[in-house]
Amino acid sequence: MIEEVFKESEKYKIEYMKMQEERCAIDIIRMREALQKEMIKIQGMKDEVAKPNWRKITGDIIANEIELKTN
């Protein structure tokens, strides 16, 4: 009987760990997608700052970031 309970417990642990691994994998994929979007956004900002009107663009970027954070 003890062996049966132990086997059932082990089976439960294995299933639980598989579920947790899947959740982590999904979270990592979502984080990666979010980071890729941020990298595209940052690259766009970098390109804008390299232009002649970089001071105005920099001010606009900072204002947009502050607005997003306050909302």
C-alpha cells in the first residue's frame, strides 16, 4: 500500500512539474516577444535621435514615456 501511495505521489509530482515547465516556457516566449518589441522601439528611437532634430525628438520620446508611465 505504501508503495502504491508513493508511486501515485511520484506520478502527481511529475505531472505537476510538466505543467510548471509548460507555464514557464509560455512565460519565457511572452517575455521574449515583449523584449523584441521593445528592441524595435528602441532601435526606432535610436534612429530618430541620430537625425539633425535630435533634441526635439528626444524631448518627444521622454514626454511619451512619462505619459505612458502616468497612464
